[in-house]
Amino acid sequence: MARTNTSGLARDIAIVELLADSTEPLGVSAIARTLNRDLTQTSRALSTLAEAGIVHRDPVTRGYRPGWRIAAIGARSMEARLAELARPHLRNLASTLNETAMLAVVRSSQTIVIAAQISPHGLGAYARIGSSYPAASSSTAQAIMAGEPEGSWEEWFTEDRLAEAGERCAVRTPGEWVARLQSVRDTGAAVTFGEYEEGVVNISAAVRGPVGRPIAAVSISAPEFRFADQVDTGVRLVKRTAMRVTEAITLRE
């Protein structure tokens, strides 16, 4: 007969898995009963998990559900796998255009670079993995948001996000933001001139996850003086690279 693992870690994992599978918050009694555990022991385990952010206790219903740290860990794990899949495609894009290629995601009001291939030029755009910049002025956020339901577009463009983007952000109102996203959806790519950084052109196209929703964006970043007459080529190659990364994700799944 197989021996049941009764270690504290195994018990905690069972609680988290139960909450993750539930469509609604669960109380201490329901968790203990489902897992055939002692009520007091289960309560102590939940308190410890809640302190660590692994589970969250609703102050009204007193039910538990997965906490913020579970989502954060999952997001970092997904981003690491995504960066690994994207790197060879970014290298190819950067070598073809001789400009900086990157993969970035949007977290709240910031765009975060998770993979990059730097331009070989002495004077070129620089992108460091982990660096962040305001999402509202980034082609990355525009490429990703254009793939979201239209009803969420205007709601996303808040005054706080606009303030973070600063004066360089060419889009100043929710209406202009909606119009910009519609254009990005129509063309399949977002292009900005000097909105992320003065004198720099950025081109982005969305990478889609297994269920078809945008999860990141492939981008090229280059000085306007060198790249202004190559924007059409850049758009085509960035879109092709984003499609190849999307295909790599689909094949991996």
C-alpha cells in the first residue's frame, strides 16, 4: 500500500490545490472536511499561508481563495518560459535589422522587458532585462491592449497612467487611446515616434498565448534618424517574429 505523505509542505500544497480548483472561496470547515484534516491544524496552516500571501481570506465571508503571491509566481514562471522561447527569434530579428529587439509584458501601469537582443551599433536603443517604462506611452502596451476586448480599452486608460507616461505621450484622452488601439488592431502593429524616448521609434506586435489572448509583445527600438525610412520593413518583420513566437508557444503547449 502506498504511504500517504503527511508532511507539512504536502498538506499545504493540498490546501492550495483545493482552493485553486474551487470556483468560490472555501471556509476552514469545508477545507478540513474535504481533505479529511483536523480543523485546528487546518486553521493554523491557513493562517500561515495567508501571512505569506499564498492564500487570501475574505474579511466578509471568511472564505479562502488563492492569494496574490500564487499569481505572481505563476506570472514569473510563464514569463521565464516565454523569454526562453523568444530569444532565438529576437536574435534573428535584431541581426536582420541591426537594431535592438526585445520582448516585453505589461504589468499594471508599467511595461517590463523580459528578453532583449541589443543593437550592434554603437549608437542604438538600449534595453536591459527587467527595465520598466510607462505603459501608456509604449508601443508594447498598445499592441497588447489592441487584442483585448474593446470594452476594456477606455477603462484601462486612466489619468494615473497618463500622468506616468508624461508629456511625450501623444495620446492624451480616452477617445484618442481608443482610436489608436483601433488603428493598431487594423494594422497588426503599434508604432510610436519619440513617445518612449525622444528620438527613438518603437514598433511592436502582440504575442498570443495558447487561448489566443495577447500575453506579450515583440518590439524593435531604433533611433529615428537611422530607422525612419525602414518603418514599413520593421512592421513586417516584427509582425512575422511575433507570429513565430506565438507558434513556438502553441507547439510547446
